[in-house]
Amino acid sequence: MSPETREDPLFYGTISMERKNVPKLLSGSKILSELELLMERDQALDTPLTGPEDTLKFFDKIFPELVESNSVGRLTKNSFNTWKSGQNEVVVEVDEEPLKNLIGAKDIYVGGPASLFSATIQVHLNDCF
């Protein structure tokens, strides 16, 4: 190990693996298809979505510190039960310079009060300008 890498607090060492242990990555298609299905059925997203199991295991092997610090793949619908009425601040602002190239984009609001306000603003966006 070179002296430069020893001093880097973000360096967690190196790993190597055989090609057969690398899953085919599908650009989030599992999660996107689950979101699409919820939208088609007009259902709320009420639990964290996770990618395929082999992708989660691969991610854990490559980025164990991120998996640990963000509870990747271990969150459940009860993971966010710490919300208490009146103890959460929500800031909602209109984006003054929204992206213009959102052809085919869909709006998905995730969360509690923030998603409610965001959806309301989206519906009344023309009234703001």
C-alpha cells in the first residue's frame, strides 16, 4: 500500500472478484417497474423498495461502509416511525429554473408531509407564474 492511500480516510482497501460473481446490473429497472405499477394502480408507496438480492449483495461487498451507514437493503416500512407531529420541519420551494428536457418524465412524490405539499404545488404550478 502506498503512503498516499494509507492517509486517505475514505480508502477502505481493495477487493477483487471473478466476473461470474458480478451480477448483471439493470439500471434500476426492478424499482422503476415497481414504481410504475404503483402509479398505474394509483397506490401509495408505503414501504422502501430494494433492488434485486444479487445486486444488494454485490453492493455490500464493494461498499460495506455505505451499506452499514445507510442500512441498504434493511429498511422496512417501520424504519421511519420516528416521525412525530410538530417536530419535523418541511421546506417547500418552487424551482425557479426547472429542467426543460424532461420529455416523458413522471412525478413521483415519496414521503409524508413533504410529498403532500410537493404534489399540491405541482398541481397549482401554473398559478405561481
